[in-house]
Amino acid sequence: VNHILDSARAMSVQFDVSVQDVGPRSIPIAAGDAIYSAAVQSMVNSIQHAGDGVARWVAVRSARPGGLEVEVGDGGGGFVIDSVPAERLGVRVSIIERVANAGGSTVIVSAPHRGTVVTLRWPAVDVDAVDPDGEDPEALTVDLLGVQLHADGNEAAR
């Protein structure tokens, strides 16, 4: 957690940082490394693509059972996930697959001119456990009228 917060504070633009309900916990080294690396890549992507002068944040909070959730978001340009060319591996490999390979999950919510929110979670969120209205009662994922892409590459049900 401290490495993520230190990285956010060291970025070339400001990220508002918050920590909620994260007490002592133990997660596997591979999971911690994957969440950290994916969070940093999400921050770098925000700096490169969201535009200047937009709100940016990193929120770290506990997730059940004994897990961790990291949200990296911005109020910038956003994007349409389906329009990202297959040869562009940043989001798919550096974020989604990295976290999935460590037993976690990723949800990306984005839309043009509405910003992007990347939520990284360990252990993985069971997409089938999401309630019928499409909301996960344990995750605070903001729906910005965009597309939610899960670690398995499928869009979330609406």
C-alpha cells in the first residue's frame, strides 16, 4: 500500500490520495507486485492520455475477504475500450492480465470526455456474484456511462 501511495505522490502531476479501512493484512508477494505495477501503469496512462488540468485520484481500501482494492481514476478524456487496437498491449497486458495472473480482477470504466476509472482488486471479484442491477455491493466502481471490462475480457452486464 505504501509503495502505491509513494508512487502516486512522486508522479509528475498531482493525484489525490486516500486510504480507507486498510489495516494490517498479508497478501502474496506476486499479488502485491501485480497490484502495485498495474496501479502505477494506470497512473502513467492517466498522465499520458487524460489531458492537462483534470482531477486524478488513487484510492486504496480493504476488500473482503482480507483483500485489497485500488482505484485509479481521472476526469479526463476517457476512451472507448473496444477501439483500442489489439497491438496496443498496455491496458490488456500491463494491467488486466498482470492482475488476473496473480489471482485478482480488474474493472475499467471509461467513456469519451467522461474520464476513466481503473479498479484493481485482490482476490478476484466473482463477476457472477454481481447483483442483477449490475452493481457490486462491495466495490465502489463509478459508472461513467462507459464500458466495464473485466479481467476475462468480457463487458459487464448492464
